Amino acid sequence: MAEIKTSVPRRRFDVVIVGAGGSGMRASLQLARAGLNVAVLSKVFPTRSHTVAAQGGIGASLGNMSEDNWHYHFYDTVKGSDWLGDQDAIEFMCREAPKVVYELEHFGMPFDRNADGTIYQRPFGGHTANYGEKPVQRACAAADRTGHAMLHTLYQQNVKARTQFFVEWMALDLIRDSEGDVLGVTALEMETGEVYILEAKTTLFATGGAGRIYAASTNAFINTGDGLGMAARAGIPLEDMEFWQFHPTGVAGAGVLLTEGCRGEGAILRNVNGERFMERYAPTLKDLAPRDFVSRCMDQEIKEGRGCGPNKDYINLDMTHLGGDTILKRLPSVFEIGHNFANVDITKEPIPVVPTIHYQMGGIPTNIHGQVVVPKNGNPNAVVNGLYAVGECSCVSVHGANRLGTNSLLDLLVFGRAAGNHIVDAFKRADQAHKPLPADAADYSLSRIARLDGSSSGEYAQDVANDLRNTMQKHAAVFRTQELMTAGTVEVAKLRERVANITLKDKSKVFNTARIEALEVENLIESAQATIESAAARHECRGAHTVKDYERGADDPQFPLGRNDAEWMKHTLWYSQGNRLEYKPVNLKPLTVDSVPPKVRTF
Ligand SMILES: Cc1cc2nc3c(=O)[nH]c(=O)nc-3n(C[C@H](O)[C@H](O)[C@H](O)COP(=O)(O)OP(=O)(O)OC[C@H]3O[C@@H](n4cnc5c(N)ncnc54)[C@H](O)[C@@H]3O)c2cc1C
């Protein structure tokens, strides 16, 4: 075995999982139960991962409360994705959905119940019965604390299965050898400031989203896209990063999320005239049209002077007609959020909301087993040996250009489980060995830290991060223009230079959160640049990517609603090295059923 030049401490595992959210813990559970030696790293205590904040529900066609089947779910998800989702992956997810939800139920998940004892399901945006005919009740919910219940359930099962958790450890970089195989990660133990090499036969990223590249975000502060940063620095492209979901109902001014479950339970969006304006834009689904659609309509109302409040800059979400009992039973957290963040009693008055950044549809490219794939020798989806990715940091792609609510928690369960199973099978098939580490395995991470520690001048991480967030907010918003996006590429390139010049005032090692923040900004810049470069290059409107310059009517014969399938029905791949773009085809072929052919996306 090659000698490591540095005296970096090393530990060895069968599998290292970075991330203890829903996806990481669903994967680790499969592995620990199969008797593999698995370590799960997390920047925070596992049950504080962002999955804990998920409110509305998990999508699965159980049909407990209205007629439903996975074919409807499949159709809705393809249409929701604006035909950028891969139909094999979407079929796999929708078919597996009931199974993973029942499994979760058997793990002890405290779902709300119907009178007959079955799992309670509420309607959600874009989920329909009979191929778009009417809303369906598909979101399996535990009040408005579904993610909280799910994350705690998975944590308890992992404790039982003896998963090893490394809490308050931050993975820094991937270790790849000269053949490109992944051999583990370097990681920083926050308590001591010490850097370790964590060797693994298989490494799995479950690091969540990068929602903190925007200024107004529903995301936790830890959502800095570290997995995306590590992948990008290690030469792996990021897929479809131009597609960011704005959630229609963030509390105006605060950014805190009010679940779509509010509208699922019957809440209504109203403009300054009290009008239920969604009836005009989406006659069938109304307030329950998909998120990209509703967010744009709200923005339109505000732009046309029908916003509410003294500055006419927000929309009212009205729940007063639901009654106090329903609100306290089904939406208790929303009631508290109204009180704490808007000083509003939602049982008595409407609450001000604005579209707020929420979710990244893109991420690290994978196949349906969770294996990371990159273009190589003419194969657009060649497997990277030893590396998997699941959850929000990955792009399978089931969400395409726009995710339907409740499909993310589902994605975590389905693909966390699938990746776990695939890894276990690989270990069963052949004896997996640790490959020899390259001699410079830790040098890159150590040099990044040494630069920070050696810096005596430069800017503070939070100043650069704030400017980055404001830049993204301005240049890659709900409605985009070509001019703004192109200018954004220049701004973000300048920010990258500033990131390289960040300084650290406090150089101490023990629990130095300033050092961690500086390292996080090095990850943020990768996601931000991937986003702005991919967006500026996509000359059409699709899903969450709506560009004024390319907007057309629904009846435009060539580009209905601005979508250009002939040229742009393809996935973007952004490479950090050389800041360049490539493209790969969308998979329109499901596994067993007929393809859903592209059509105009109206609701
Ligand atoms: C407020 C809110 C409400 C939502 N509601 C719903 C909903 O009702 N239904 C739905 O389907 N979706 C919902 N979503 C989306 C969904 O919750 C997320 O997409 C999903 O939970 C992400 O899970 P994850 O496992 O990928 O990552 P996360 O839960 O974000 O976990 C990421 C993990 O990675 C760790 N990590 C990150 N970087 C590092 C590093 N460098 N080193 C070590 N560890 C690291 C973190 O500590 C954490 O443990 C919601 C999202 C938000 C923000």
C-alpha cells in the first residue's frame, strides 16, 4: 500500500455515508441491517437535518381516500417535470411508493389516521386522478410534521441496527485514485479541528440541497450543497442546476415555509381585491397547480399591481374558512409559524406570503440504483466506481424541471433504499476490497485549510456569502431574463475570485465555526456557478426556468409556453474544471409502460 505522506489519522469502513437526513438514514438502515460496517457523517445531530422541517407529506398512490394508482402518479410526475424527468426513474419511484410508505409505517412512523385506521392522505399541488382530471388525495401525512416524524422514525431504526454516527463531522473532499475510483473522503472533526481520512469501499453522498445559495430561502443554514461542491471539485459534473423551485408560500419577509398542505386542506391564495386569482390561470387545479406555475402567477399578480399590503408586494394565503379545529388538528405548526413569524392568527385572518426558494431539482447525476454516472467514452451514463448519491443532492432525474410536492420525501425513501440494496448486493456478489490510497489522498483538503490558516488579509466568509446570495436572488429569480442571467455569470465569476481570497480571523481549532463557514462558502460557489451558467445557456422556458425572452402563449404552434423540445429536451451537465457545459439526452422510455408523450402543460 502506498505511504501517505502526511500523518493524517485514518479510519476504515465498508461504507461511508455523508449525510444523516432522510435519504442517508434510509440507505444506512439497509446497510447496517445487512451487517456492513457503515459510518454516517453529519454536520449536525442526525435529527436536525433539513428533512426534519418537511411538513406536508409523502406522495404514494395508496388510494385510501380517493381512487388512485401509480399510473396516475407517474403521469403527474412526468408532466410536473415538464418532460425533463427520466421516465424510467419516475416509473420506478411511483411504483415503489406504496411499498416504502408501508415499510415506514411498520418502522413505527406515526402517520395521521382515517376513521378506518388507514393512513391519512391530503391533496397536493399537481397530483391528480385520471390523468389531470381532478385533484387526488395522495400525500401521506403526520399533521404538518411529516418530515419530523419520518426522520425520528429512521433514526430510531438506525440506532437499533447499530449504525455508527459521526456527529458534527464535516466531509471536506472526495478521495479518487488515478483511475477515477472513489476510495472515501477526508473529513473534519469539528470538536478538535482535526482532519481525518475515512477510507471506504463505497462512499454515498446524501448531503441535501444547496438552498442557501439564495438570500430568501426556506432551507436550513446547513444546506450549503457540500456534496455538490465535493463532487464538482473532484471532476464530477452537476446536472440540471438551472432548475430551482420557488415555493409559493414562504412567509413574506421571514422566508419560513408554510406547507402546500395548507392549500391541500383548502387554503386559498387571494390578491388585494380578495380575488381567488388562481381560478383565472389554472381553471382545473386552481390553487393546487404545481409550484412553478403558482409562483409565477403570484409574481404576475404582484407585478400587475394586485399585490397586498402597503407596498403591494405580497399575496394573502387565506385559511380562515377552514375552522380552528381543522387548523389545529391538521396544521398545528403552521398555526404556530403564523403566530411567531407574521404575528397573525391564521384562524382569524389571512397570512402574507411570497414565492421563496425551496428546492434544487438538479444535482449529482445518478442512475436508479443511486450510482453516480458521468459521460465517458461515448457512454453518457458511465458509472463512477465506489460512489453513490441519493436525496436532494442527487439528480436521478425524477423531478426534471419542476418537482411535485411530496415527491422529495418519496425520492429519499425509494432511492435511499434502492442504493442501500444495490450496495449490499455488490458486497454479496464479490468480496469488496479497499483499494490502495493515493499518496496525496489528504493533501488537497489540507492545503485548503492551510490557505485559510495562513491568510492574513482578505474578506470574511459571511460577506462573500451574503453577496453571493443577493446575486443569485437577483440574477436567477422566479422570472428570468437573458440579460440578467448573462450578467449573472460575470458576477458569479467575480465572486469565485473573492471566495479564493477569504480570510479567517480566528484560527483556533476547537469548534471553530468560522472555519466551517469558510469551507461551506467554497461549496456554495460551485452550486451557484453551476446554476447561473446552466441557466444562461438554456434558451427556452421549461418548468421552473422561465425566461421572459423566450415566453410564448400556450397556442404557439412551435414553442407552446416557450418550451423548445426539438433543441432543449436534454439534461445540462456543468463541469467546474474549465467552467464548461455538456448535455445528455432525457430518457423518455419508462421501464414497462408506455411513454408519456410531451404536450402543452396547462392545468
Ligand atoms: C421547510 C421544508 C419543507 C419541506 N416539506 C416537504 C414535504 O412536505 N414533502 C416533501 O416531499 N419534501 C419536502 N421538502 C423537501 C425535502 O424535505 C428535502 O428535499 C429532503 O428532506 C432532503 O433530504 P436529504 O436526505 O437529501 O438531505 P437533508 O435532510 O438536508 O440532510 C442532509 C444531511 O447531510 C449532512 N451534511 C451536509 N453536508 C455535509 C458535510 N460536508 N459533511 C457531513 N455531513 C454533511 C447534514 O448534516 C444532514 O445530515 C421540504 C423542504 C423544506 C426545506
